[in-house]
Amino acid sequence: MQSKKTSIDVSHIAKLASLPLTKEEEELFSKQLSSTLSYVQQLGEVDTKNVEPTAQVTGLMNVFREDSIVPGLSQEEALKNAPGQHNGFFKVDSIF
Amino acid sequence: MTIKDAIHALQTKKFSSKELVQGCLDQIQKYDNHLHAFLTVDDKNALSGAENADSLLHQGIKKPLLGIPIALKDLFSTNQLRTTAGSKIIDNYIPPFDASVVTKLKDAGAIVIGKTNEDAWGHGSSGENTDYEPTRNPYDTTRVPGGSSSGAAVAVAAGMSLAGTGTDTGSSVRLPAAFCNLVGIKPTYGRVSRYGILSMASSFDTIGHMTKTVYDNALLSEVTAGFDTKDATTVDVPVPSYTQALGNKVRGIRIGIPKEYFEAQGMQKEIQETIQAAMKDFESLGIQFKEISLPHTSYAMACYYILVPSEVSSNLARYDGVRFGHSRNQFGAEAKRRIMLGTHALSAGYYDAFYKKAAQVRTCIKNDFEEAFKQVDVMMMPSSPTIPFKIGEKTSDPLSMYLSDIFLCPVNIAGIPGLSVPCGFVGTLPVGIQIVGPQFSEEQLYVLADAYEKINTWYTQVPNMKAI
């Protein structure tokens, strides 16, 4: 079942995912994710020439609704769980 | 106690809803510091809800679940009641609204007794990936109850609630149902609204529940199923009266036995024997069995563990500690692993080899089922290749944990319904059998399971609570 070893650049991926990891986590995940990635390599054996990918299983498409105004959360309700607020807005860390 | 019996007792005034709810709260008080089924118990509102239900019952008002206590997996948003997803990152989150399913259950008269423990975000098969205390199986407290809807299953098995809701993305209702001697439904994709349920993998997620009996399970499905304008993936197909269909004739139904499932590695001999005994009982009902083939079965787990983490990485991107909750370093280990795996599969240079390839294999697996359903009406297979495993047995090896869902995940890949039903015991440990049908065939699954339950009342074998 386990074929060739696959590696994953854990620190690069963690950066893409905006996920702070400790050194210990990086080492552990590198080992564990490589083993999972080796396992999934077997998909390469399946002949998928001319096979369409599936993302929607019941075949629904183009689901529309009227663009009408319906009641939503009040500003107070929407902000209630926010750890940082300023003048009725969400407060975020600066990104520049 | 079953919901059916409780409804009868409430209507004939054998006991009140308040007594029923108090009985559940007493069980929680007595056993939950060891079993860890609940993350939040809403005793005050549950008791006042029960008083209100008693007054409606007194007025002769009829609602399908009036006065019945239920437990909700902590992925279900509940208005003004803490909702954690089993994760520490949102341990302080108080939703300002109810999920559509919660609204439907409340409108049907059900009483929410509390929010149940789970593998955080639904990521797991044992309940051990919770960021809180792992839930224990009341049939043997050294073993897992199955996950991810671990607490909801234990709440029902241990008499703390009459029903437990769950989500099923790969196994999360059916595996805990099998491990805790319960009936668990994973409905067709789009059968039940997901509005207000914290998303895991959006092209797989379904909303189900666990109960002691098939009747109880069918009754809840009648309440929860149906089109919802707030969830564009719900399908506008009429919801049959599942409970009225119970008792319909089963003679002549053709059941397929997928040979690949019975050749799977790691299937325990005792499971094989228990399943074979159950099949004999089905045969006695006039069912015909036919061997069928699902040729891409061995690729299902690999397909699942590309597509699901990809969708997970996207869905969990919204937990940034800005609008609610804490910062992203608070994610538990399994959530971190899945975010990383998914981000990797979707990243530049890897997308075609991983995500697109897996989405194509998904088509092959779905086609396998569609082809097989041209020859048979439903299929049957074990719910799990093993009995409930020991706590800690698989935690250091995530891949071995993933493989405990080998009989359940393919059903989510194809978007079809699956029902896990108790079919016996190995020693004191429950075993489940899964019945699978084409999309929107829930009624057929319930009819068959009910016919079997009538000759085998496994659900009456409750855990020995004295040993806990």
C-alpha cells in the first residue's frame, strides 16, 4: 500500500494557510502528512482519461432566488462575538 | 426509552415532559463527568421548555416531537447557546441565530437539552480529536464511541437524551451509531438543510441523527428533511411520510453485496460472522442477495482524503479570530493536519495531480454505485471493519484512524443515503450493518431496517450503567 515516500514543505504550506506552527508541530506533521500523501498516490493508478470531475453529486445547477431584501442580523448582533471592535466595526490587525 | 414510547406516555399522562427532561438531566449529572458526552447542558431552558410543552400537551395540541428531549451536536448553531464545534478556537462563540434544522426541531416541539461533544469540526472517527475531554463508550468505557458525532451517540445510548443529531461527511453519524447500538441516518446529499451548521467539506456534508429505533429515526427525518431557501444545495423533492411507510412489504427486495467490501483488509472475523448472521435474518424476510462489484472501492479513501481536506482548508479559512473566536494557532492537531493537507492539494503545481485527479476518481466511484443500482435495489455491508477500538489505540497514526471509515466514506463520495442499524454484539460490544440505496431512497432503507428490527430487537440491550 505504501509506495514511494512523498515529501511536503510544511513551513511553506503553513504560511499559505496562515497557520502558525511550532518547530515540534512542523516535524510531526511533516512525517504524518508525508505518510498520508504516499497513501493517496495510488489514485495515479486509476485511468481517468475523458472522465469529468465531480463536485456536485445531485446535479443541481443554477439555483436562483429573488434579489429581495430580508431581515438580517443587526449591527449589534453581528459584532457581539467580535474580540476587537472600533466605532461599530470589526477591528483587524494591520496587514501592511 | 424510545421516542415512540415517550410520546405515548406523554399523551396518556403516564409522566410529564418535565419529568422526562429531569430524568435525562439526572443521567447527565450522574454519569457525564466520566462519559463526557456534553459540552454544554442547557438545563434551565430545557426545564422551562418542558413546562411549556406540558401546558401545550394539556391543551391537546399535537406536534410530532412535543416534549421530547434531544441533544444537538456542537456544530449546530443554536441561538444564544454556546456552539464550539468541539474546538477551543471558538469556545466562547454564542450564535445569534438557529440553524434551519434546529428551528424545525423546535417548531416540532422538541426540547434541546444540550450541545454534545465531538471530534473538533467533525474531523475524526473516534471522538478523541475533541479539544475537550474525549467521550467514552458506555458499553465499555475504555473504548471509543465512534466519531465524529461521539457525544450525541453516547447521550442517547446512556439515556441522557432520546435523540442525538449529527453531521455525516464521511462516517460521523453512522460509525458512532454502530459503536453505540443505535440507528443512524446519513441522508442523501441535499435532503436536509445545512444552513447554520458549521461547514466541514461542503460537497460532502449531510445532516443526520441517531436514535434507538428505526421508527424514531424515521420520525425525526420527517421533521428535518426538505427544501430550504437558505441552503441552495437542498433539493426540492417531496419528503415522504417515512413512518407511515414502515411495515410495507419487503419480500422480493434485491440487496447487493459488494464483493470488494468483504475482501477488505483488516475486517475482523467476529464482524464477518455477525454480519453473516444478520444476512440470514434478512433472507428469512424474503430478501434476495446478489453479489455485485464496485471496482473503484479501494481508491475511495485516497479520493476522500484529497477532496475533503481541500474543502476543509477553505471552510476553516474563515476562523481568523476577527468576527468571533481566537487566533488560528488555537486549532487542534487534526484540524491543522487537514488544513495543511488541503492547502497542499490545492496549491500551485499540485492542483491537477491531487484535487482534479481525486475529483475525477470521485466520478468513477459514483458511477460504480449507479451501475450497481441497475441490478439491485439497495446494498448492504458492515458499518465498520472492527469492533469499537481502545481509546488511544489509533491516535498516533492518523492514517490508520482514517481507514476505520472504509465502508462509510464511499457513500458520501456518491452523495447517496446510508443507514446504520444495530445487528448484534461481539461480547458486550455493539455491531452495526449499513444499508445503502440510490439518492432519495431513504424510505426504502427505513422499511427494510424496520422489518429487520422487528425480528431482532438489539436496541433493547442497553449498556450496564452500574459498571460506569
